Amino acid sequence: MWSGPFIVRFLRSSNIEIEGVVYEKPHHTSEGEIVLGVAKNFLKLPVSIGVDDVLRHCLIVGSTGSGKTSLAKRLARMLTKYGAVVVLDWHGEYFDTADRVVEVGRDEPIEIPVEDPLDVVSLLEEVLELTPPQAYLLTKVLKKTTSVELLLDLLESYVPEARWEVETKASLLRKLSFLIRYGKLLRITPPEKLSKALLSGGGCVSVDLSGLRVLELKRLAVLSTLNSVRYIQERGLFEGKAFIIVEEAHNITSRGSLLARYLAEVRKLNMGLVVITQSPAALGFEAMNNTNVKIVKTLRSAEDMQAIAKSINLSSDKYFLLSRLELGEALVDAPSLSEPLLVELPETCS
């Protein structure tokens, strides 16, 4: 019986044609396609993904140090040929790739698009992981406001009408306390007044979140930016394509259903997300299945390997590759391929 390492070496064979083995012949590249690399077999043909496929979302997974961000940077530059690119940059790593960097909390406040008071409730419910009673109470006391500080004033002045509301109010105020410290960094904005600067200038814009030290604040900034772009696209305020690169996607919310729902909702808005995570298991199966292209770098965790293998229906022989992929390699699953294909990436992606 062949062992895992032997199969890995066999699949990496690049110069020998094995009788009886069917090799994938990727489509030749054309306008509207992005070349990822070349097939890691004797054919050495270019492997590309369609821009329209990216508009139906792309997933990049891999352990820390596997080269995810290097690959995403290259993808970001290539996507600027087809539309505006916005990077939600958790660690300030895209300064050498972006045409413009927006330092959240320094250059500009976080715009929170609010069309209805319930928008604030649903946003804070995800960011702060509110319980149903807390979300209900927040809905009950919230009125339209242009100030985050006023939201706390409304809650503090609310007189509980039932015993359970006393404890719920106290716990809700504790969760919202970070708004007191960081309220000046936030700005509730009606959708029609949203700044279109992120998209209108074209090119690649990095939304640098590295200056925000609180996880909840980063989550709020990410979700608010995603909602802002969605509102702009829904209203046709930007005519081109919008590509959003989301680093650390597993940290957006502990409830994977939010990202899955968002991915499903924006498919028809000329808006594609490139979702990047080191933990596909934490991201959730539903969110992964809402992406059209999947690029897999090396993984170490058995749980993560099983999650992505299930998502791309990976055969048992290629499963062994997941923990042994080299820095310049990736498994690619795309509509143009009949099965996941081992791809050799350019050195810039290593």
C-alpha cells in the first residue's frame, strides 16, 4: 500500500507522464482571467481563475507563515485592472502594495452605516456577542441618533420595566463600555452620506486596522466597512466592480453565520470578497461553501485539514498534500477545474 509521503512525491512529479493518470488541462488564459501559477505536473500549463469567479468570492487558507498574505498581495494588484480593491488589513502588512493607506482611528473615524436603528443592534449583536435579552433591550431603547455617545445616554437613562431588565441593562452597559473610550473613533452615518473615497479613486486601498488594539473595535471597523461598500454598491453609487480582501476572517465574529450570510447577500452587487483565514474550521462550513474559488496553502491542524477537505471534496490521496505543501505551492479549486489541482506559484507568493 502506498504511504502518504510516497503519494506526495508522486503528485509533485513534474516531468514524467504516468500512463493511465488523467492530468487536468487548465483553460488557456484570456481577458478577464488572473493567472495564479502553473500546473505542478509535466504539462506545466498556466492555471487561472476568472474575475467573474472572484466576484462570487474567493477563499485563501493556510497556517501562519504559509504565504497567504504574499499571495493575497499579488492577487490585489492584479484585481486593480478590473475594479477597486479594498483591503481590510489587520496587521498593517499591505503598505507596500496599496496605492493608498487609511489608518483607522488616525486618518478617519469608522463610519457605521445606519439606515434603521435595527442596523446598529444587529451590528453590535455580532461584534459584542450580545445575548437575545441584551439585543432585545438595546432595540427597545434605541432611537435614531448621530452620536455613539448618545446611545449610551439613552441606555443609562432607561428605567427597567421588569426585574430581568435590571440585570440585562447592567450587563449591556458593561459590554458597551468600550464605546465610551473609543466613541470619538466612530461615526454613525446615513447611507446616502457615506464617503465613496474607498472606491472612487480606484486602485488598491488598505484600511489599516493595526492601530486598533481592541478586538471588538477591529470587528466593528471590518463589519462597518463591509456594510458601507454594500450600501454603495446597492445604490449604484459606484459603477465599477469592488473587491474586498478580508484578512483574519475567522476573527470577524465568533458566529460564522454572519459571514456566510454576507457572502450570499452581496453576490449580485458586483462585489467580490477574498476571504483569508488560518483556520477554515473556525470560519465555518457554510461560509466556505459560499466561496467560488478556494486556494489552499499548507495546514497543520487536523481539524482545519478535515474542514477544507470536506469543503472542496478532496480525494484521499491529495489529502496527504495539505500538511506537506511547500511555500511556493497551493491546491486550487475553481469552476474551471474538474478537481483540485496542485499549482506552482510565482516566487513573489512565497
